[in-house]
Amino acid sequence: MSDVYYDPWDVEIDLDPYPTYRRLRDEAPLYHNERRDFWGLSRYADIDAALRDPQRFSSAKGDILEVVQADPVMPPGVFINEDPPLHTIHRKIVGRAFTPRRMKAIEDKVRAFCNACLDPLMDGDRFDFVLDLGAELPMRTIGMLVGIPDADQPSVRAEANRVLRNKPGEPLPVKKDHYFDGDMFTEYVDWRMKNPSDDLITELLAVEFEDETGTTRNLRKEELLIFLAVIAGAGVETTGRLFGWMGKVLAENPDQRQELVLDRSLIPGAIDELLRFEPPGPHVARYVTEDVELHGQTVPAGSALLLMLASANRDERTFDDPDRFDIHRQPGSLLSFAKGAHFCLGAPLARLEGRVALEEVLNRFPKWDVDLAGARRARSSTVRGWDSMPAIIS
Ligand code: HEM
């Protein structure tokens, strides 16, 4: 029996979880933490298979470990926490917002937001990848997509952060009778109903779809509010974390950064490699619906199962030399956006924001060092990264 210990709330392990992940993959590919009452998978092949098996590994009780464990009342429409076939109906409706055509149409606006963030910093000698970019760009992008007036966007960010933050070392508190709050956008939806525009609220209000009873209808206001809250909850905090890692990892790999300065066509591959190397969402959880045999043991029905995406991304059974950051790596198989039914709906948007931001950073600041002593870690069990990543321009 291996004595490897893993705890997703442990602040020390979280600083550099990769040696622990490696031991889990080698010594305890099916891990059981009795104290914290969860099971865990860490190998790429196991996680990939579990993500494609929603019958046995369900999202219906949530996809955050604390939520699955608390089993709160989940209002209908929180599609990230639904299983097919209901999930399929809801996802298709929201998927309209993230088509390649839509992404192309908003690229100029995303670039304009980046420029507005970065231009005022041009005369200084430092900037912050999280405070100046990560905290601004995802919020403004989703705000624009949804149709939130600029002045109100910080309140969306504050709400999205609040929902996903826990105290260091402690699980996220989950309210059993009121886990999911869909009130965040009520005012805007009311307002948009009277003032249609070319945003997501207006578009979704007009959608006709066939619901689970076979009735063709429009979305109810409560359903729309929940969809919007899911999008904001999934897309603000995660993408924000990408920027801290961008600043740190590229400063630590100046030769590869220089390659990107000289050849911008390498940037999309570099963003995917960043996402593989330091995924902002290190794990997702599932609820086990029936007894399942894994690695010679039975995981009982009713268990909470943690799928360690960040470990899968470093699995030497799948990736050559996985602890090496390499922008030339053939992308495609990273698990940072999960797989299967719940594959991140916002992946094209996250990639777009990452690419455009990196282009604009390199246009202005081709070289920087990071002030790690001044950087501030984001303490959270759901997203992993930084609240501040100061860069000193050289
Ligand atoms: C780097 C940034 C991001 C990362 C690492 C990330 C990661 C993920 C992961 C791992 C999942 C799967 C959850 C599960 O299987 O339980 C997911 C789902 C989702 N993400 Fe993202 N995400 C990012 C950005 C975004 C953005 C920008 C948006 C939207 C604006 C977004 C919207 C969603 C939605 C709506 C789902 C649920 C999809 C479904 O249940 O069918 N994400 N994301």
C-alpha cells in the first residue's frame, strides 16, 4: 500500500502538486482519501474514459467536489450539472453564443479591450498579468457577449469570484438548500427585454426550442438567468487564471518567448501548451451512480470521484517528457477543458482571449521578468493560479 497523500484543499500540496500527482499515477491510480471522503483518478486514460461515461460518472450532483459531497438542491437549467438528455437540450441552446463565426466577429472587440488595458501601462516599468489583464479581459469579454453595461461589469466579476473562492485549507462552503444563485443578471434581462440589441440575452430570448416534454417554446426568464450565471461562473475566474500562468511560465522560458516574438503563428500552440502545463481548472468531480471496478477495487455507488485533469496533462503514459514546457508540442489532447458531453463550451473564447492578449503583450513588452516575491497566490480548490503576477519590463 502506498502512503501517498493528496488533498485538494491542502495549501502546501497546491503550491506544486505535480510530484504528488506523479506518485498517485504510479502508486495509487485509484486513490481513496478516507478523511476527506472522496476517490480520485489521476491517469490520462482513466480520466478520459470517465469523462465519456456520464451514465456511471454523473454531473447531476455538481462538478465541484464540495458540491457533489453536499448534494444540494440544484435548480433545473444549471446545465454544467446536468446529464444527457436534458443537458444536451440546454447545451445546444447556449452553444449558439460560441460558434466560430461568433468568435471571429468579436475578435476586434477583444483586441480593443486588451489595448485599453495595456496602452496606459506603456510608459511604466511594470505591469501585472492578473490585475491588469486577467481581472479585466474575461469579465469585459463576457460582459460584452451577454450585454452587461460596462459600469456594472465589476459586480459580475465579484460575484463569479465569490462563488468559487474558499478559505485556505478549507472546503468551499455549499448551501444545501440554495446552492445556485441565478439572480445575478435579473436587472439586465428585464432591461434587455425592453431594449433588444445584438447580444446574447436578446438572442436567447428569441430562441425557440423543443424541451424535454416535446413542447416547442421560448426560454423562461428563470432559465435564461441560470444559463447566464453558469456562463459567467465558468468563464471569468478560469480564464483570469490563465494570464498569471502566461506571465510566469513565459518569463521562465525566455527562449520560447523570443520565438513567439519572431513568429506569431506559434502563439495558438503556445496557449494550448500553457493550458496543458498549468491548467486553471485542475480538476472536476463526478458522482458515481453504481458500483464500479477500477484498478482492482470497487468504488461504491454514491461516492464522489475527483478527476485530476492537471495530473492527466502530465501523464508520461500519454505525453513525452510532460514536465517540459514546449510550445512546439503537438496539441490536441490536453484535458484542461475536459472531454465528452461537458467539454468546455467557452474553449474557443478562452483560446481567443489568450491568443489576442499574448499578441498584444508581445507587441508592447517582448521581454519581462516576474517578481515572484511580490506575486500573490489565489487560494481556491476549484481554480489554481494567481491573484497577482507582477512583471518587470526589461
Ligand atoms: C482557460 C479558461 C477555461 C478553462 C480552463 C475551462 C475549463 C472548463 C472545464 C474543465 C469544463 C468541464 C467541466 C466538467 O466537465 O464538469 C468547462 C465547462 C464549461 N465551460 Fe469552461 N473553461 C474556461 C473558460 C471558459 C469560458 C471563457 C467560458 C464561457 C464564456 C466557459 C464556459 C463553460 C461552460 C458553459 C461549461 C459547461 C459546459 C457543459 O456543461 O456542457 N469556460 N470549462
